[in-house]
Amino acid sequence: MAQFDVYANPSESATHGIPYVVVVQSDLLDALVTRMTIPLATIEFAAKAPDKLCPLVTVNGQRLRALAHYTAPLPTRNLRKLVGNLSAQSSALIGAVDVVFSGV
């Protein structure tokens, strides 16, 4: 499970506009049984979200918003269906996490 891997959302919110989650936890913490994740919401679900806090990302051709203010741990056993990786968009994701924790 690599940093910036994208998984199908294992929770009920998957049917309510949040189809995926992205792992933002460092690979150095791979031994832990959880991963810090950011939910990825459809544009319709998060249309008015601020760009710096909720950057636009693309997963398999679908534009989504990363809802960094909803960053949360998920058990690795729940992250089953790998659908992509957002390493190419890592700067925007880390920047959004920085906004959550430092306001910058």
C-alpha cells in the first residue's frame, strides 16, 4: 500500500458522492494497521469547496475533489480495491493537508 494509492471507498459514503479515498500516509509507516486517507468526492458533491483545501484531482479520467478537512485513518483491511495512484498530483494533496494542520 503506497502513499497516494487510490482505493474504492469502503464506507457507505461511496454511494453518496465519495467514490474513492487516497492514502496520504508516508510509506515509512507501512507497519501500521491503518492508513491516513483523504476522501475523493465528485464535483457535484463538493462544488463549492475551496481549491486550496480541496484540490481537484483526476482518477481514471474522473475529476474529483480531495476533501482534506475530512482526512481520517482507515484500517488497511478495508482498503481492498486499488484503482490508481495520485503521485503525479502529490503537491496539491500535501498542500491541502498543510492547510488543515497549519493554515498555510
